Amino acid sequence: MADWSDIRSTLASWVSGITGLTCYWHRRPRPAHFGDNYAILDLTGRRTVGNDEIVTEYDDTQPAGREIRRYQIGQRQFTFPIQIRCQRTSDDVDAMHYTSLIRDAVCLPDTTEAALKTADISFARVLAETDLDYLLDNRNLTVAQLDLLLNASSIREDIPTGWVETLDDFKFYDVVDPDVPVLIWTGDIDVG
């Protein structure tokens, strides 16, 4: 399964690294904020892309009976809304300035791709970039929201086993003479 705790901390660090803003998560407890500008982050619209697949691997470092490992692997997508709230309204510190900083960094290899890769997520596309009017505690704020579509990988391991399959009606021959093989045994056998 996707590690949502790791995803949250990675995304908050990424946004903070690009903008320099303090980040808070929507629907999470947060202290009172007394600074001029801050970001509210959220994770919404989680969905599966395509069908998950089962991958089997042989791990000879595991003890006997646990060397066959199976995983369910799939791709997930989710929307990452970033809402910037600013008390200042000059062009270099308003909310639109900060969403533009993020928008203009989403494809950078070192700033974004490498940072998001640590949590097995990647940028897919920008869904929306919106300016909002907002009044909070009788203060006018500039508020802008950027919605990003992100991909995440999901992997879940099944119980390890030591058997691959059962061969039905297996025949065992004694081959003294290749032209006349002698049947010694017939039966089912587990191959592991």
C-alpha cells in the first residue's frame, strides 16, 4: 500500500522548499498561524489506475519454505490541492506568486522528480490553478489554489511460501536405454 505518512511529509517538505512557506494539512490539528503567508495542503480523489498485477520472485536469502515471495503491485493517483493564503497583496508575495513558483517547478528533475521519488510518487499534470477571494478574521487575504495530479505506486506482499506449483500426473522414468524408457512412478508432485 502507498505510505501516506511518507507521502504527506515529502509533499509538505517539497512545497516548503519551493515557496519557503509553512505548510499545514487540511483536516489535521494545527496551531494558530501568526505569519503573513502559509499553505494548506490536502490529499483527495484517491483512485486506482488499471488493474493491479501479481509479481512472483525467488529470494534465496530467505529460509526454506519462505523463499517464494509474491507482491500485488499497482498504480494509484490522487489530487494534491495546495491552497496559499497571503495577507500581503504586492505582486512578489501574493498567493498567485507562490502557486506560480510551484507550477513552474513541477517538472524540474532535481527540485521535484528527485524529491518526490523518495516517497514513490511522481507528478502527472496540473489540474487547475485558481485565484480566490477570501476574508478571514476580517482581514482580506489573497488566496490561490493549485491542484496537481500525482501518481503513487502501491506494493503489498503476500505470505511467503516455498512451493511454486503442483505438477499433476507426473511420470518418472528410468532411462537406461533411451529407446525403451521404463516407467518407475506416476503421481502428483509439488515443485518448490
